[in-house]
Amino acid sequence: MDTNHHVEKAPRSIQRFTRTEVEASDTEVLHTGNDGYILDVTQLAPNVSVKLAHDGQTVLIPQPSDDPDDPLNWSQSKKHILLAVVCACTFLPDYGSATGAITLIPQAAEYGITPDEVNHSQSGNQFMVGAGGVVAVMFSAYFGRLPVLFWFMVVATATAAGQAGAHGFNGFFVPRVLNGFFAGAAQGSGLMFIKDMFFLHEHARKINIWQASVILSPYLGPLLASFMITRLSWRWPFWIYTVETGICLLAVIIWGDETYYDRCLPEAKQPPRRSHLLRLVGVEQWRSRHLRNGFLEAMMRALRTIARPVVLLANFYYMCTFAWVVGINATLALFLTSLYGFGPKQTGFFFFAPIVATILAEAIGHYLHDSLARIYIRRHQGRLEPEARLTVIYLALPFLLTGLVLFGFALERKWHYIITAVAWGMYVFGTMVVSVGISAYQLDAYPMESGEVGAWINFSRTAGGFIVAYFQVRWVAKTGADVCFGTQAALCAVVVPVVIVLQVLGKRLRRWEEERGVKK
């Protein structure tokens, strides 16, 4: 047994749950059906023994087995090294996609087409990041987590090199789009790895770290690319991206491991772990495939997940909130060049604004999400409901709305670029907070479908951005930046009732989903 947890009986409490009430049909979690998770041990009856966290009061959910191969029992160093590898791989696709926003103009000059036409390759790349994440999760449910990540990263490295060395727009377009598909594996499956390795009370902080890699990446890419193309060819940023992808592939080979562990199986029937190399390429997982989902079942899991009303509503809200981030990232270099006369170097410095905003959001979120959860637990007799994770969205809303409106007016009226940068940073800060809240909510609501909900969160983000990037430049040209971004802010406000519906009716909807599933 891992020394990180121990067995302890609960002391006297106001309300107690018996063993029968605590154990639900989901053997992975300690909860009371759709009424939330019991995290405070004082709310359990004295005769109920559970494994607790270091504080001696927080119930570990899921309850870990005594098997040292159980990822929940891995050492903290192994868990966090693997989380760092997943975050590094997650960082890649948006980094590479947004790098193309800076190279649009020199590429257009070389290809003899308009920058807007070159931007189509970037839009296709962004859409495929979301699609690739969904497919990666489907494959992971059948072939295993590690081999899917490994093989996708192998192809991602090859296509990254292909786009860097391509000649002609068509030669660039194909590997560019394919790279988005294969590089998106970790973005789609990040929640799956977090759920496999960490306990419920740790989820928000780990999601906060993982989401920081998602939000930060599309700003570091353009920042570095802007400095490179002042003296070097536009190909250099893509070659650097290729090297980074290769390094992440090497990290997967060295530190990656299979995190899937079926808690329904006793330790004696768990598939043996004999060879790191065989797990890496998928041989061990293939031999034990009869213990997991069938191929058709693995493919259908994701489709059934998005058909759930709660998942559909949550991702609709997220798409309407986050889509504008991708649209801004894809087109901002054009605006800065035409309005402020910025060259590549000035544009690069401008990207420090969202980077600082993301770092601040990660630092504040490290404590904010857990603090809100603890307040909720104290007020609800030691119980945490998934809908409590959505409260943080209301704190982010002023930053979202003010940031977008101010950003639009600053561009339209050509206010000082410092105002534009601050406005952009405010909006990015808000999206980071919302991203963690939405991810933690869906993971807590559907722990058995962690990969699927994570993939659809990623898809809703990229699909919305894919659509917006196609018409953002023309929209601003036709209506003006103030109307364009003001409309986007209005849409962010209009969809807030979706969050209210989820908080009020989310539990009922999840119960209805469960009843419908039983009937089927």
C-alpha cells in the first residue's frame, strides 16, 4: 500500500453515511449516487474504514487498491513527471498552430497568394487538433493510453518536419493539417491521464496546470516566431517546432507509462506489467485487450458521451466563450501590422500580455478552485457536488466581457497599444479560469468517461476557433472591431444562462441520463 494514505475510522458526526449508502454502482468512486462525493471522513459512520489523504480527514476518491502497479499508488515524483510529459505534449499543437499566424505574410509573398488564403492552412490545422483528440481517446479505450500517445507523437514529429521543409502551398497545407490531427492526442486525453493518476481532491490543481499548457502555448509560439523571422526564413519557427516535438516524443519514450487500471478486477487478475518497451508500442495492451472495451464499444463511448445533455450544454457554453481566443490568435498579427505598423519584433513583444495573464490565472487558480470547493464542502456536510465547480465562472465573467469590449474599442479607435494589450490579457485571464472550471465539472460528473469528456472539451474549443478564424478578418473589415468584438462579448453573456441551468438542473439531468441508461 502506498504510504500516501492510511486507514482510519470516522469520529462522531452530525450526519453519517453507512457503507451501503456510500457504495454506489460505480466502484471507482466513493459517493452517494448523483448526490455528490463524500470527501469529509467525519460524515461517515464510525464503522466505515476508508483510506485518507495526508490531512487525515479527506477521503481518497477513488479508493486505491493495494497493488503497487495501481497508478494511484505511484510515487509523487513518477506521477508528476508523467503529468509534465503530458503537459509538454499538450503544449505542442496550439504552439505550432499559432506560429503560423506570424508567418502568414512571408509565406504569402513566397507562394504568391494572400495572407488570408495562407490562413486556411492554419484553420484546418486548428480543427484537426480537436478531431485528433477525439480519435486518440477512442483508440486509447481499446489499444491503451501509452501506445496511442506514442504512435501519434511519432507521426506528429514526421508531419512537423514535413511542413517545415515543404515547397509550395499545397505541399505545406497537407502536412500542416495532418500535424494538427496527430499532435492533438495529449490535448484530447489530458483529463484521462489526470483521472488515472490523481485523486478527486487533487483534480482541480492538476487540471489548472494542464490547462495552463493549453492556454499558454498559442502565445509562446508567435512570440518566438516573431523574433526568428526578423533575421531568418519563415521555415525556422517550424523547424524549431519539429525539434520540440521530437523532444516530447523522446520524453514519452523515456518516462511514459500505461495509466489505465481496471478497479473492477482483483489484483490477481490484473494484466502483468513486464516490459516498458512492450507497453510503449502497445504489445502488452494488445495481449490484454479482452479485459477492456471491444473496438466498437471503444468507438461508441465518445459518441454516447457527447449525446449526454449535460456534456452537450457545458461544451456549448465553452465553445461560445473560448472560440474568440482562437480567432484573435489567428488574426491578431494582421491587425497589429495594419493599425499600429508593428513589425515582427514588436508583435512578438505584444504576446507577453496573454502570457502574463495566463501565468497569473494559473497562480491564482492554484488556490481559487480548491478554496471554492472547500467552502462548498463545509456548507454541505462534507459533500462536494460536481455543479459546485461551475461557481468560478461567475468570477471570470467580468474579465471576459470587459476584455473583449475594451479590445474591440482599442483596435477600432486606435487607442494606445498598451490598452489593447491589457484588454487582451483580461480576456485570456477569464478564459483560463473558465477552462479549469468546465473541465473539473465534467470530470467530477463523469469520472468513468474522463477521456471522452476531455476530448469533447478540446473539440468544442478548437471547432469554435476553426469557424471564427475563417471570417474574423472579414467581419472586422465589414463592421469595425468595436462591433465585432462587442458582439462576441454579448454572445459570452447570452450563454451564461446555460451555466445557471446546469447548476440548477445538472443533477436532475444526470439522474435522468442514468435512468435512461438503465432502461436501455
